[in-house]
Amino acid sequence: MTRRSRRSRRRPRGEPEIPTQSFADIAFLLIIYFILAASLSQDLGFRTDIPAGQKATEASDDKSVLLRDDGLFYGERPVSIDELRGTLAGMRLAGRDPNSRVVQFEAKGDVPWQSYYEVLAAIESAGGIPGILMESGDGK
Amino acid sequence: MSRRASHRDRRSKAGIVIPVVSMGDIAFLLIIFFILCSNFAKKAGKNVEPPVSPQLVGLPKPRLYVAVDADEVLYFQGKPIGSAKEIEAELSQTIDPNDSLDARTVIFECDRNVRKEVFEPILESIAKAGGIIGAVGKEGRRQQP
């Protein structure tokens, strides 16, 4: 008997099968990767469409907010952030036409993002559109 | 040979097979779920403490992502970038004014202590490029000093 015929006789006669057991292992490794590399939590915040360029400077003066190192002002009046929220909410800006929803906002001095953010969030949550007056447009 | 021993022999010959083929299917369904529901960690490893404010809402999944960390380093899509002007140039290439609100939303994450001269030009750049700012914060009230 030749060597070839002996080998063929030893092979199992059952149906050929693709080994799929390792698929589960690969898949679970991928799941572990996704769990570690991704997060399911949603970011919180607010969305605002700031009018760019000339439009921002054309906002009316009757609704102007000024943020400085020494405090927050609505028009000429010093206010706290809670008072500003209350004042803006009382104006019912959400139902108005877009032009009269613009609240002029200017920050002067060394103001941190936390204070700036609170004012923008207050304007947004009241239904206003922040018209930001910027000192320069040169970028960093 | 006793009756008990012969019984054991018969059992070992039959063999126990756990059906594992369906495990693969379940695992791949879980992978699809994770791909669809998760945000990839573009912001991983950045030192950003977001500002605190009440009345915040959920923001869409970040497609465009700009960040400023506590050291005032600027990031665009998770990679450091030089200036607000460069961010504007990148965004202008990506944002189409006819896109939906979600597609135009630029997630902006900035450390709460970053100074105005750093973050304000970025806000201006996003607005000029036609983007809508999705400013990330943390729900709560700031403790007054």
C-alpha cells in the first residue's frame, strides 16, 4: 500500500465544518475594546448660533449685557447671574421674531470661560440669540 | 467489570458539546450596538474641567470637536492645532451652510478657567465658518465665593 492511500483512509468521513468557536472570542475582545474606547454618556450644554461679523454689532442697545472683572451688568444696572436669568426669562424672547431676540453681550477684561458660559447659557435658555461684541478678530 | 464502571465509560464516549456558535452572533450584535450608541473618546486624556450652569440640554454626537484644555492648548478633532484661524480654515472646508443643525454643530469644550483672549477668537471662528456652537458644560450651580 502506498503512503498516500494510507493517509486518505485515516481522514474522518463526516461533513466538513468551518471552526466557528473562535468567532465568539474575537467578538468579545472587540466588545471589550469598544467599552474601553468609547463612552455612552451624552454631553450636556447649550447650542447657540452666534451672528457672525457685522450683524453682531447691529444688535439693539435695549437688551445689553456687560461682563467685567468686577461684575455683571444688565444695561447700566449691576445684576447677579440669577437676576439676569430672571430678567431675560421675563422678557419671553422665545416667541419673538429673530431680530428682536438678539441680546447684545460684551465681555471686558480678564474674564474666565465659567462666567462667560453662564451668561451665554442664560441668554440661550431664555430663548435669546447672543450678539457678541468682540474686542478683536485676530485669533490667537 | 462492574455495572457502574461500564456506565461511566459510556458517558465519556458520548461527550458534552456546548453550542457556542450562537455566542458569536450575540457578541457581534453587541458590537453593532456599541458602534451605534457610543461616542469615541476624542477627548480622552485632556485636562478639561467644564463650566457649571443650570438648565443645560443634551448635545448631539460630536462630529466636529474643538477643545481648549487647562493649559490653553487648542485641539481640533482631538489633535492639537495652532490657532483659532487654523480652526476656522478647517471648519470652512467641512461645514456646508445647507447642512442640518446637527451636522453644523461644533462641540466646543473648554476648561472653565481659560481666559477670554483664548476662547473668544475660537467662538468667532466657529461662527464665521458657519458652525453652530455646542458649548459643553456640567449641570449644576456654581458656588458663589
